[in-house]
Amino acid sequence: MSARSSGSAEPLAARSGQEENVPTRVLVMSTLGFCIFFAVWVMFAIVAIPVRAEFDLSEGQFALLVAIPILTGSILRVPFGILTDRVGGRLVFTLLLLVTAIPTYLVSRASGYTQLVVLAFFVGLAGVSFAVGIAWVSVWYPPERQGFALGVFGAGNVGASITKLVAPTLVTLVGVGGLAGGFIPGGWRLVPFVYSIVLVITAVAVWTIVPGHDRKPAHGRTFREINRPLRDLRVWRFGLYYIVVFGAYVGMALWLPKYYVDVYGIDLRTAGFLTALFIFPASLLRPLGGYLSDRLGPRPVTYTAFIVMCLAFVWLSLGVGIGLFTVLVIVVGSMMGIGKASVYKYVANYYPRDVGVVGGLVGAVGGLGGFVLPLLFAWAKVKTGDPESMFLVLLVSALFSLICLHIVVVKMLRDERRRVNTINTKGAI
């Protein structure tokens, strides 16, 4: 009897140990994958600059090419978030890596602007990875650790810096004629060629390292049940906040290389490096934002991020030297990194069973901001002739969200005071 008991206890312990190990594997591999995805998602921020010269693009054509992937990666986040909750993150994440590799490779073979725009639309699938990863990671962590875990995953945004640092080197690494009879393309085409290979390798790694067992919080629930939270005004308000901390982040990550080149007259490689200085804190401080939100709550963290960003945008819109400009941009990036985590802590707090669909919608709204903002940057520059006008656009969006947040907070505090006064009055009676 004891022999059978001890014999069955060992497999049970082993299974328990494996279960404890799964969250770490999910978090590490999803973060790594998201990092690669994000590098691909924003690659046109660098690639489109030599493309602009090769195909003689206008300001509007350049802005559209840069922004198109952001559109795809935003509008598909809700259905992919739902899909992840229903069938599991491991399968969806791996397939997404493989599928995205196809249009990414084809970009390296494109022969015209129209082809590039169509392919850029499908490359935008890389942006869907955020909704998949958020839903996948959240189900493996308890509420008290979700803020930090989601912050770590979100730090995969640093993948944008891979593009800013590595892509300019790849552009000049191989001549336009390519290598091996053109099998390995040269110039800007080498960037999507290399990225497509990395996507496939990452897919194999994710499928191999993460155990097959997965959690599916939406399994067995009806489509109507899953989508019920999307009727809440609060969800859309979180999406508005996410435009400021994520949509603006994407817009700036896409636009800053061009801004540095056009305004300060520096080369593409230096512009990529300076843009990476913005991206690093905007990504790597996300775990700190999650930790602070776990400890203090998301409201004061989001408040602080909005206020500091508004002040920085005012200064940036006045036009400053490249040194001060870079410092202010780093400050903005730091607040965006912290704010991105605090907004998703809101989601985890209010909708713990629906992070896939709610997180997908919030990410979609924020991502659409990343699509629209570069177009607004181009429009504002054409209208005013002033490149600093992009920061007026950002100031308006940040200030509007801050006002909305303040109105909600004031209303909540007023309602809380009334509730307390009512309780005290009844107690006195």
C-alpha cells in the first residue's frame, strides 16, 4: 500500500513541478516572440526611408507605407484575443509567427510601391501578437502578479529598438545586387529577408520550449458571453488611455528617424540610435509600471504619466536643440513605458476573466492611434510647414485623455463621499 502511494506521489510531484515551471516558460518565450514581432511590425520606419528615395515617394505616401502595418495589427487584435482564450496561446502564437514570415519575406522581393503597401498590410499581422501574448500570459499568473507579468511581456516593445539599431546596418551590409546570385537580397531588402528567417526560428523555439498543456479561459463559453464586456464604456475609456501611452509610442517610433534626419540633418544610422534611446525606456520600464500599479493601483500611475507627458510635449512643440530634444523624448518614452503597464493593470483588475477580448480591444484602439497619428503628423506638417507640429498633435491627444481621466476620478471620489456620508447618517440615526 505504501509502495503504491509513494509510487503515485512521485508523478504527482513531477506534474506539480512542471505546472509551476510553465508560467515562466510562457512569459519568457512570449516576451521573446513579441520582441521579434515588434521589430518586424515597425521595420518600415527604417526601410521606408531608402524606399522613399528609390521610388520617389511623397510625404503622404511615406506616411501611409509606415502606418499600414499598424492598421492591420490593430483591427485584428480583438478576434485574435478571443481566439487565444478559446484555443490557447501556444498554438495561436506559433502559427502567427509562421504566417507573418511569409509577407515579411515577400517584401524583400517587391518591385513597386503598390506591392509594398499590400504586403505591409499583411506584415501588420505582427502587431496582433500583443493581444495574443497578453491573453496567453495573463491566464498563467494570479491577480497580485499580473501587473508585473504583463509589464514584462509588454517590455517586448523593445523589439522596435532592434529595428532602429540593426536595420540601418543591414541596409548597408550587402550591396544592392545581393549575394548568391540574388538569393540573398541587398540594400533595404536584406532587412525583411533576415526578419522572415528569424520569425520561423522563433516559431520553432516557442513550440519546442513551451509545454503543450495550455489554459483556455473562454473554452465552453458562448461568443455572446465573451463579448459582453465590450459594451462597457469603461473598456473604451481604457482604449483612449492606451492611445496616449501606446499609440503615441508607435507613432513616435515610426516618425522619429525621419524627424531626426529631416530636422537635424543627421545620417540614418545615428537617427536610428537616437530613436532607440526613446524606445528603450518606453519598453524596459514597463515592468516597473506593472510593479507600481500592483502596489499603488493603476490610477495614480496613469495620472502621473499623463501629466509628465503633457509638460514634455509642450516643450517639444516649441522647438529645441538636438540634445534637449533627445532628453525630453526619453522622458516621454519613460512615461509611456510606465503608463502602458498601468493601463493593462486596469484591464486585469476589472476584467480578470476577459483579458483576451478586453485586452484585444484596448490594444486595438491604442494601435489604431498608432496608425492615425503618423498620418496626422504628415498632415500637420503640410498645413503648418513646421515639423514640430507633430508634438502639438500629441499634446492634444494626451491632454484630452488626462481630462477624461480626471473627470472620472472626480466623479468616483464624489460618489464615494456621498456613500460614506449616507452610511454615517444612517449610523447616527
